[in-house]
Amino acid sequence: MRCLYCGHEDNKVIDSRPTDDGRAIRRRRECVKCGRRFTTFETIEMVPMLVVKRDGTRQQFEKVKLKNGILRACEKRKISMAQIDDMVDYIEKELFNSLDSEISSQKIGDMVMEKLKDVDEVAYIRFAAVYKQFKDSNTFFEEMSKIFPNSGNNKK
């Protein structure tokens, strides 16, 4: 890091502390040559991820869209915002850890369904109804049978 004042490349860090909820580090530095102090911020560089839609178009991944889709599925259910935020954060982390620059909307939808299945069955079905675009009651019942595999075998 070059000194802002004299351009010398050698400096020492006097103080470091996290900022922006731990997403950045603020460093107070002192130039070894001129002795002047300056502040730098270190952040993680996020590489944009593109979502490939069903029709083949691409758009940048937006965490807000992911959260809104989960929120709609969880409306009027006993699911806390903390649980929803945890789901969104988990899915976002998994996507960025995959190191893929493009991800299909289908994969994202599958990840959401997998998390919702563990949290709330009704929210899962609501999300699946939109995501899988149920054409009729048969496709709906096929999806239900994935959650309740023995539901069709309860004949008396």
C-alpha cells in the first residue's frame, strides 16, 4: 500500500478493526518514510454471478429476489425472519462457494425447495406450486407424495 502523501510503499499497520458488520476491515496505517497516517479499507471483491433463466436469458443474481420468493412462500406461516434470513444466507453462500459464474434458476429453485422442506411443508408446497408450474392436480399430488410418501396408501 503506497502512502497517500509521499508515495512510499513501506508502511505499518497501527490499528485494525472490522466495520460494516464484519464485511470490511478498517486499517489505520503510518508511513515509515514521512510518518503521516492514513486509513484504508479492505473488502472482499465479489465476482458477479449470472442466473440462467428457463428461457436462456441471463441476469445478475440478486439476493433480494431470492428472499422475496421465500417470503411469499412463507406468508402467514410460523416462520421467523431469522429463519428466512438463515435460508437466504445459506443458499447465497452455497452458490458463491460453487465458484460457478453462471447458475441455473432451476438449481436455485431446487436449493430453496430443499431448505423449505425442512422448515415448513406448507411453504414448501406453495413455493413448489409456483416454481414447478403445476399444470393440474395430478402434478400437485405427485409433489405432495414426495413429502408424504405414504399418503396415498392410507385406504381403510
